[in-house]
Amino acid sequence: QVQLVESGGGSVQPGGSLRLSCAASESIFSSYTMGWYRQATGKQRELVAVITSDGTINYGDSVKGRFTISRDNAKNTVSLQMNSLKPEDTAVYYCRAARFVTNYWGKGTLVTVSS
């Protein structure tokens, strides 16, 4: 069973930055699409950013221009650099690894943006 462990969450003021990381328990990154999703209280889980095995990237509309996703297959990690954070970015952020019908999810890390 592959395990994904997120880290880097915390509290930050509006306009600040955080960097999230997701580490996999084994080497799956080279063939999996990796992504970040988030879920705010009372809302559905939504796409933040995904990066495919060949490096194609897509972002959710609300984070374009502010967030950057990257992956390091050698280290089995995927990261999310979040800049210009807004209160509406407050959510639990989840890491996901996907390939065809196989999905793995991390347990999530909380990001709180508040003054």
C-alpha cells in the first residue's frame, strides 16, 4: 500500500507564502500523475494543481498565477509553492497519486490564512 504524507501546512497572514510537500512511501512518481486538492469546511474537494508523469501541469482557476506545483521523481516528492495567499485559500490540502483507476490520497495538511 502506497502512503502519501503531506507536510508544510500551517497558519499564515494574507499575502504570505507557504510550501507544501508530499512524500511517497515508494517510487511511484515516475508513472503517476501527482496532484494537490483542497477542501474547505462545508465545501467540496477541489483541484488545486496536477502534474503528469511527462510534466504537463494544470491549475485550478482560483490559484493560477499564485501557486506552483513541481515534482522530483528521484526524491519521490511533489511540492506546492503557494504565494499571495488569501483567506479563501484556507482549507485542508491533500496530495493525490493517480494512474488509470488507481488512486492514493494523503491524510491532508491544514492551511489557514488569517490576519
